[in-house]
Amino acid sequence: DEIECLREMDRIDHRNPFGQFLRATIMAKDEEENTLKIRYDGWNHQYTKLWDGWCTISMETQHKFAWYRSISRRRSHNWKFKFLRKGGLVEFRPISQKHHQLDKNNGYYGWQCAEIFK
């Protein structure tokens, strides 16, 4: 399998705990545990302890790996995104309620309206 052939300093796209594919580098490989240590590229060093970590190589985790820049840098295929412009309004809902609490008083996690500013 191609994932098992990965070695130190190989570059890949890897799916983080929030479901986003990010560019990453393999920092180490543990053959006995069948795991890879992954460092996400472009993050400030103060965040590496939060984001970087070990990932098990298995059938259950193979969907988290992709060729370098094959997903992290591709254009969106969703036709709806073609109409987004600065100043436009969108609705969004956080993917993970655990890490994105919008209103701490009543615990509301639903859809929110936002304006595109950049």
C-alpha cells in the first residue's frame, strides 16, 4: 500500500481532526506501532504541540491521506462557491461543536449569518 511506503520528510495532504485537508510533512515513522508523526506545514511553532501528532496507518485512517497538494490546493468544485464575493452574506455552522461554541450562555450551536470581508 502507498501509505505504508511513506517515510520521513515525505510531503502529503493530511486530514486534520476538523476534517480539513492540510499540507503536512512526515516527521517520523514507527514501524513497530505502524504510525506516522505528522507536522502540518505553515503553522507557527507555538501551535505545533496542538496540531502535530501521531497517526495510525490502518484501513480506518487511509481516507486521511492524499498526494501532496492534491486536495489542499485544489479549487472548489462546488458551483455555489463561484458566486461568493466580498460583502456577500453566507450562513455557516461550525463543523465541531466541541471547539466552536458560539454562545456560551445558552449553548446555541446552530447556523449563523456572516459577511464575507476578505
